[in-house]
Amino acid sequence: MVRISKSWYYLMAMGLIVGIGGHLMFNGAVDEILEFIGFMEFIGALVCGLTGLIIKYLRKKKGLLH
């Protein structure tokens, strides 16, 4: 079975916390910056996690992983 590493889940959770927390707790430019940083962190962790998942799946399919 191929799974996404827990590290990517933690980074996605931190991104959501920063993005939503920034939206709820701040106003003005700080709000926009924290939303952007948080959601870019979430998207980046999601893309990296899924890319790693695809690479692991392909290696397993070829028999390169044990």
C-alpha cells in the first residue's frame, strides 16, 4: 500500500490554520498576506504529497520498492 507521508498532512494542516486564522483574526494587508501564505502552503504540500504518492506508486508497480 502506498501512502502520503504524515509530514505533508502536517504542512497542509498548518497552511489551513495560517490561512483561516489570518482571515479571522486580522484585517487589511496582514489578512491578505496570511491568507495567501497559508493557502499557498496548503496547495504546495498537497501537490508535493500527491507527486510523491504517484512516484511511489510507479516505483512499486515497476518493482523498485520492496
